Amino acid sequence: MVSDKTKELVEEGIALLKEGAAIDAVFHFEKIIQEHGRNTAALSFLGLATARANGDLSVAEKHCLRALRRQKLIPLYYQNLAEVYLAGGKKAQAVKVLREGLSVDRNNKLILRQLRELGVRKKLPVSFLSRSNPINRYLGLLHNKKTPGRRMK
């Protein structure tokens, strides 16, 4: 069980990241891990902070992957790993990780927004046909009509 003190410390580290103080955040998350054990949230955010602070993407990726191996049901950890991949110019891997995050929470607004910002389109209904093929177009229209909350153009 994670103590309230540890949660508070992790939130302080997240605040440092939001302020743009990535180097300070790295030291902060490392201290949490040393003093309070391998906290999964601290590990994931340590990966993100490492990527932002010094661009050591292999170490950052390892931290994020360890956090995901420990707790696969936290969409935020998928976002952190995706950001690490984007920092390294690995858009395809980032998209893959974000889609895995959607498998955990398919309505996660932050992940959906991030995918939209990356310009990612949904997979084709019939993958071996082109996007402009009438069959794919028709199936896509049918899918959008059936999906609640969607508008057709």
C-alpha cells in the first residue's frame, strides 16, 4: 500500500515536470524510489523526467517499461512511455503504446486527444484495400453511424 506521504511526494514531482523543471524532477523521483521503495508511479514519471531532462531515452524507456510491467492498468503510464518514444522520434512506437493504453481504458480522453494530435487515423476496416476504396469508405460510414456520440460530416 502506498502511503499518503509517498503520494504527496509523487504529486510534487509531477508538479516539477509541469513547471518544466525536469532535472529537479529526476532527482525528486530518484529520492522517492530510494527512500520509499520502487513506487510504480515514481518509476514511470522518472522515465518521463529522464527523457525530458537529458534525453537519455534508453534509460527513460526502461523506467517506463518497468512501471508498466508492474501495473498495466494505469493509462497514464502508457502516455508517459509514449512521450518518451516521441522524444526519440519513434512515432510508430508511441502510437502503438497509446493504442495499448486504450485497451485498458478505451474512452481515456487524454490518450484519445494525444492520438488525434499525432494525426493518427483509425485502422482500415479492410486493411488490404486503400483508404479511398469504396468498400472501406462505406464500412467506415456504417461504423460511424453506429457509434454513439459521433457525427457524420
